[in-house]
Amino acid sequence: MKTKSIKLPTITELTRLFRALKKDIHDDFRAEGMVVPSMNVTVGCTPETGAWNYQTGDNSFTGGAYGHPDWAVVTLTRRSNSRDIAVDVREQLSELFYSR
């Protein structure tokens, strides 16, 4: 039996992304249901190739993440632990890949 091979963005890459995005969270940004400044971040990945991209907010299925078969969605605040969010994204993407 052939084992599925998976290539995901690294925790380091994702942590850097989330740290950088925190600077873009304006005082009036609110992810749905949030009372503190925040944004939703969608990370799309093609685990067979390792290609990935992200988008913030709701881009009505036209953002960079939507060209990939698997998506992870997280809510980022200025106080979020970027590494924990990165681990969450990898777990979501891994679960999607292995559930196929």
C-alpha cells in the first residue's frame, strides 16, 4: 500500500506570517463574533506539492488561499500566540489531507 506524502508550510513560516499580520490589525477590525481587534486568516495548501498561500478576511472565494484544495481558518488577534496559531493551521491541514 502506498503511503500518502504530505508537504505543509512549516511552523516557522506560519509563525512569521502571523507575527507580520498582527501589525495589520486595525482598531476597527473585528472577526465575526469577536469584541477585540482581530482578523480571520485562511491558509490554503496543496499538500502533494507543498504550495501554499493565505488571505485575510472574507475575499468571497477569490483570495490566494482558494486556489488550493485544503484550507485552514484561524482568528488572529494582536495578543494571539503566533506559534500556537501556526500549529493549529498545520493540524487542520493535516487532518484534511489524511481524511481524503
